[in-house]
Amino acid sequence: MFRLDNILERWAELYTPLSHNGPCSMVNGQSSMVNGQSSMVNGRKSFFRIGMIDAQSYFVRNYNMMNGCAMAYATHVDAELAQQNPKAVSYRHVIYFLVKQQNAQGKTDVTDEDAATEARFLTDDMVQDLLAVLWAMKGMVGGKSLPASAVSGLPADVMQFIEHTARDPEYAEGLRGLQLEGAHWGTLPGVFNGWQLCGLTIEQTVPRRLCVNPERYV
């Protein structure tokens, strides 16, 4: 199965707003686990694999474990047979971007609408930065090259990450099936323990398993 979450986890390590060099302030450096998964940047969490997300979830209630910005991938499987192609399966990937709502003094303030606005717009920026990287990866599948302007100025490790992922057989077919042109995102109403959330949904079409696998039977 195509593991988009592994790509996202590596991207979060390289992406400045989610790293220790980013504009979001750090709360602490403690190491902790959510749903058994932890991605650390200098001892601070920036990427999570989660189930459902709401104000009562363990993930949101324990916001003190996170950076001032974070990303979470929902691991619930959401799939159906593609209506226009019965030989394909359509998956929906849901990704959340979180930004702590802080006032001018750097304190969490759930009543500060200016802080809320800044946080919401930052989640939109992060979504579009992620989509640009996924577009680049998809465009390089099959050994294709991108226009120099599309990747101009990227650090060497980021460019290597994009190229390696696009040319890795484990990811190439899955990247090819990402329906990035139909990606949908929007901020969620309300504040979750001082966090503004933006949900991104990406659909993906992959070939359906057409043959029975004898190795999976006694």
C-alpha cells in the first residue's frame, strides 16, 4: 500500500515552519508519543499519525507536546472502487495543519482574532507549499525533468528528497495516482485548545488488486 504518511513525515523534517528553525515558537523539548508514533525535530514533535481529530482527542488535548506548528496524517482508511474505472480504487488522504494561536506577547489567546487570522493564513501557506512539493514529485515520476524555475533555489537535501521519492518504485505508482488538481482544504471553525486547524483532502486512484493472492492463504 502507498504510504503517503512516510513522505509527509520526511517533508515535515525539511520544511522550515515545521522545524526548529521555523517561525512557530517551541513549547518544550520533551519526547513523547501519540498513537505510538513520533517524529522529532531536535527533540520536539512536528509530525503525527492520528485517528480522528476533535477537541476531546488525546492528540489535541496534549498540545504541549508539539511545536508551535504541526502536521497530522489521519490513518483511517477511506476508500471506494472508482466509479469510472472498476479496475481502480479511489483513496482519500486527510492531512491536518495546526498553528498555535498566539498574541503579540507570544501567549496562547483564544480570544485574539488577529492572532487567529494570522494562524489560519499560515496553515493555508503550508498547505500550498506541500502541494507544490507533491506536484514536483509527481512531475518527476518516470525520470521526467521539471522546469528549472519550478525548483529554483531549493536546498540540496530537499531536491534530493524530491528526486529520490519520485524515482523510488515504492512510491512512483502512488504519486502518479494523486489527484492534486482536485485537492480541497479549509480551516475548521472553532479553536482546539489554542490551535487553529486546516484540513487538506487529497484523492488518489490506484490499480485495484485483480487477482487472488495464493500466498495469503493456508
